Amino acid sequence: MASTFGGLNIMTLGMSAQQLSQNTTGHNVSNASTAGYSRQTVNLVTTTPQQIYTANGMSMAGTGVTTASITRARDFLVDTQYWQKNATKNYWSTQSDVLAKVETVFNDTTNTGIQNAMELFQTALGTLAGNPNETSTRTAAREAASALVETLKTSGDDLISQASDASTRIDTQITQVNSYSKQIAALNKQIVSQEATGATANDLRDQRDKLVDELSALTQVNVSEEKSGAYTVIIAGGISLVQGEHATELTVKHERNTPYGYDTTKVTALNGTINVNFKDGSIASLTTLRDTTINGYLADLDAMAQSLMQDFNTLHKQGQTNDLTAADNFFGESFGTASTVDDYATGGANDPTVQASPASWLSILKVNEDFYATDGLNLIAAAGASAAGTADGTNATVLKNWLVDDPSTASASLGKNSLSSYYSSIVSTIGVQSQQAQNVTTNQTVIFDSVATTRESVSGVSMDEELSNMIKFQQAYGACAKMLATMDSMLDSLINIR
Amino acid sequence: MRVTNNMLSNQFLSGYQTSLTRMTDIQEKVAASKNINRPSDNPVGAARNLQFTAASSTNSLFTQNANDAISWMKTSDSNLQTIVTNMTNIRTAVSSAISANPTTSYDAIAKQVDEMINTLVQCGNAKVGDRYVFGGQNDSAEPFTRDETTGVVTYNGTYNGQSGEATAGIITIQVVPGDISTSRDKINLDGSEVFGAIDTATGVPKIFQDLLDIKQHLVDIQTGANGVTADTLTNDLGTMDTDSDYIISGQTTLGAKQKSYETIKTRLESDALIIADDATNNDGFDVGKASIEMQLAENAYNTLLAVGANVLPKSLVDYL
């Protein structure tokens, strides 16, 4: 026999269950735009049935509803994919962003770059060859050379500052990594303690996943969930960034690159005992760009500077000055007037043409300062070795041709390329690199977007869904209340029996 | 697949980005009138573009060089013409002296020849700008000087074969690519190519020596000194013919060279158009095509906005 007031109890349970569901719907609607939020569902179960004895034996009578749990809609597998693709996408979008900037250094589409400077120098030398004894053509040749030197150096400086920028960004991003890993560790602690009771800490978990989302943009992360509910976050090289309540702090040490002098960074963990190398994500991207890409283009510019200091000078010295004396260096310093002439007579190290590589050719590249002295312009060797007078411009033509004609014997700096064709290969290399980075970024964004959509499809809040739930719960609540009233009136009937 | 409101708005935003990016791209191309605005727009095209700008600057250099060379050769040619005319005049004067004449006439002819030698020296010192054209590589000093008292003309310029240097007199201006060729790129005649071999001891060119001799003969014939007779003068006429031929042959060589430089100049000018055309084709920018692309992108953008505006604000709320 069921208890007299049992019905009232069932309806009370029902009403509170519907109310909780309605509240959760409200929570979902409120957080529809909260980043990282996943929709929550109240899972209702029936309460333990009551055994009652009837005339025909034992029966199980329902006793109402209760809340088994409140869960969030989330798929860990999709999350893992999301983190992986996010790292890849950010690797490439960073490549594409930085390469777009590097590209501007080698942009000659508006005739203002290195190519233009080389052409002006070439034209100046060609004009000098036709009018070797004129001050104006000599001045033009000197100034065009100086403009080429400046353009090369400015381009080098641009690359150096971009490399240093990359280091600054790496520094900032490591700070972010440290902050994220600390927050994740703190959330791990809270989640573990809250879930010890058996409940699921939905909102805290959402926050933690959001932090991993942010972290995965910076570097590839390998996340696994412990039995306790804590996340273990491992980055490339097997370094566990977060384990339980513990976060590993990464430290950045700044260094100076040799020979170009831009800032580099060295990231270490555990008091500098372990070097951290990142994989994927923007940090790895910036590191590669700085150490390989930008450094490589700096080396290319350096090779161009080297060829001017060595190959061009060698040819220049084969000519004669306007006074028909042996010529000296065009770039760098005069062989004869260098401040530390100890082996000048034997053709030693003070001569750039035989000198062992300095740290950076680009840094010592300049037009011979003697050209700016009184009558210094006469030192430009326009005349060939066999010239008998000032009207000979053979050597100027040789120098002009050197700029554009591929040499038959490979040079130490440019191989079998002329300065002009070497530069044009740099331009096509950066072009292909940047174009490829843009294309891969587009592809990776599509892939990432599809994973993000899948995740949104699983976890996202749908207003229409929530509103139809709202009506469902509203009606259920109303029905429960009506039942309660009916039961009350039944009891009333019972009590008023006379 | 379960669709949520956020998915709609995300998709709208990414479509909006794509659409605007496309419009920006087209706008950039239209603004610059170029398809290739940075190497990554078309790496191969960008590298080819460098070749075209290099070709174009080489072309304008060579065109300028050709102009310089032609002006040099024109000056040379007109002066050579005067020299040839003068040589003919001298010959006429000398031949008029061969028939029996009064002695005063010999003096007059000798003075005439002397004066004409001065004209030859003037022509020999012809200049383009401040450069002497017949001085070989020594273009800044007057190549021919005449001693006021002795009347001897000496050459101060350089000439081929001087001090064993085979190319000492050559001035080159390059108008075709490649290494310098002293035969192909030579634009001048040095003093010895105009007035004959230079005496290494005295520095006197052969033709001037001949003319001075003739002048002396015209003086000597009056007294019969040094055995000068009318026959000597007849021989001198033969010498003058040889000398004139020498000068004319130099003039012809230079004329042929000038013609070839003019041909090259014409070719360079038409090449400039071809290079400009190639560069435009390489870039491949087409205003018509760009405006159609712009129109399409604009349509897509408008549609996106219209659809977004209709779909995004609606939910069940509107109907409850």
C-alpha cells in the first residue's frame, strides 16, 4: 500500500527536478557566447521504486524523479584534434605573416630595391666607360656605388630588426606559456578536489580546456587526463609543462647572434638544465624563421657584400686610375692606406680580396673613403691595364659586365652567378617561400575550421534547442504543480469525509 | 550534424573575411595597375620581371652610348671631310706650281700650303665636348701642336703600337652586351690613323712631314737647292695622292662604323618597345578583367551581407 502523502513527495521532487533543468537551460542560454563554454545537460533518473503489496502480490511503485548528474557535452577526441590543428595552423600563419614582411625587403616591383640600385650602378659604370675622363661620370659611379652599399646595408638592418622582433615575440609568448601552465595547474588542483565527491566540475573544466586552446596556439601540446581528473600537458621533447598541481616554469635567456648581431633566445626548463625545443605553434615558427629563414637571407646579402669586396675589387685593381697608375680597392679600404699595414707588400690580410672572411662582410662594406678626398675620383679605375691615356674606359666596361654576366669560373661568394642573377634567385626563393606559406595557411585554416565546427557542433549552445527545452521544462513544471494541486484536493476530499 | 547559432555566426565572419580579402587584393592590383606587387604574388613572374627591368636599363644605357658614339663619329667625319678637301686644295695648288711660273708664285703657293697645314692642325684638334677626337686615348691634351718658328707639327696623343702597346690609341664605347672587343667597339681614329705613321723619334706624323717637305720643295725649287726640280714636285703629287687615299680610307672605315652604330641604335629603340611589351605581358594586368573580378567579388560580398542579415537575427524567440 502506497503512503498517503507519497504523491505529494513525488510532485515536489518532480518540480525541483524540472526547476533545476530550467535553471541549467538558463545557464546555457546565458553562456551561449562565452568562449570555451560547453552546453550542460541535467541527467534525470527515477528514484528507487517502492515495493507495495497488492491483492495480486508484490508491485513496484514509482517514487518520482531525481538528478543523477549535470554533464557537459564535450568530446575529448575532438579537443585533441583541435589542439593539434591549432598548433599547425598557427605555425603556418606566423610563417606567412613574417615572410610577408621579409618579402618587402626584397620587393623590387616598384623599382626602389636592391635590383634598382644595382641597375643604377651598372648604368653609371657604363656611362663612365664612354666618358672616363669626366668628373661628372666619375661622381655618378661613386654615388651609385654608395647607394648600392646603403641599400644592401639597410636591407640587412631590416632583416636584423625582424629577427630581433621574432626574439621579442618569443619572449612574450614564453611568458604566456608560463602563465597558462600555472593557471592549468591551479585548475587541476581545484578540479581534483571538487570531483573527489563524484560530481563533475563542468565550468572549471571548460576554463581549463580554454587555457589549453590558448596554449596550443603557441606550441604543440600533448594532453592526457589522469584518473583524478587532472590534465598532464607535455610539449615537444617530453617536457611535462603541467603535471597535477605542478607547472614547469620556462626561462628565456637572451643572447646575441654572431655575426649579424640580432637578439636570439634560449629557452630552458628546470633552472636551465634542459633546453626546450618547440614543435609547431607560433613559438617554433618564430624560431625557425629567425634561425633559418631570416638568417639565410642575411647570409645571402652577406655573400653579395663579399663578392663586391673581393671579386669586384680584384677586377678594379686590374685597371688603372685616371692618372694611369695602379688602381686600389673600390670597396672597403685602400690597400695602401689601411691603418694596420703590416703585410701590404706581400698582399696580405689587409686586402679584402685575399682576406679571410670577417664576421660579416655586410658590416664592413663601404665605398673606399679615399674616393671622397681631393682628386679622389681619379682613383676609380675606368682605364684598362693596357690603357695609354685617360680616354680608355675598358675596365669600367669590365666592371659593368661583371654585375650582370654570369662568370665562367665560380667565385667563393656567389658561385657561378653574377650579382644580378644571384639577387634574382633570392627574390624567387622568398617569393616561393612566402607563397607556399600563404597556401599552407589557407589549407590549414580550412582544416582547423572544420575541426572547430565539429567541436562547436558537439558543445555549442543552440538557442532554438534551449528555447524548446525551456518550453518542455516549463510545461513539465506546470504539470507537476497541477498534479500537486490535484493531489491536494484529493487529500482534501479524504480529510473532509464525514 | 548539429548546427548552432555560433556556427552560423562563425561561418558568416569567416566568409566576410574571405570576401573582403579578395576585394582588397583586387583593389591593390587595380591601384598599382599590376598583378605582381610582391614576389609571392607570382614568384616566377617576379624573377622574370627583374630580368625585364635589367634588360630595359641595359637597353637605355646602350642607347645613350650609341648616341654618344654617333655624335663622336659625326664630329670625326665632318672634320675628316674638311681634311680631305684641304688635301685636294693643296694638291691643286702644288700641281699649279709644276708648270713654269715666276718665282713669286712659288712663294705664294708655299704660303698657301703653310696656311692649309694650319687648317689641318685645327681639324686634327677637333673636340666633342672637351674631348679631342683624334688624340687617341690622350683625349684631354691638344693632340697636334705646330712649332711657330720651324712649322713642324708634332703629335702628343696615343696611337696603336705606341711603345709596343697594340691598342694604345683605341677608344671604345659598348653598345652590344659581352666583353669589350677593340675592333667591334672602337669608335675613334687616332692621330696616326688620320695623318699616317708617327715618327717615333720626332713625333711627326707622316702626312704632315710630307706636306712640310712639299712646302720646302716649293722654296728650294726657286734656287734649285737640294736638287729640287719640277720632277720632284710631280713626285710630290703622287705622294699626296697616296696620303689622301690614306685619309679617305680612314674616313670610310669610320663611316661604316657610324652606319653600324646607327643600325644598332634603331634596333635598340625597337627592342625597348619589345621589352616594355614583354614586361607588361609578364605581369598580365588587364583593367577589364580586374573590373569584372571586382564586380564578382562585390556581388559575393553583397550576397553574403544580405543572407547574413536575414539568417543571423532569427531564433525561436521571435515566434514565442
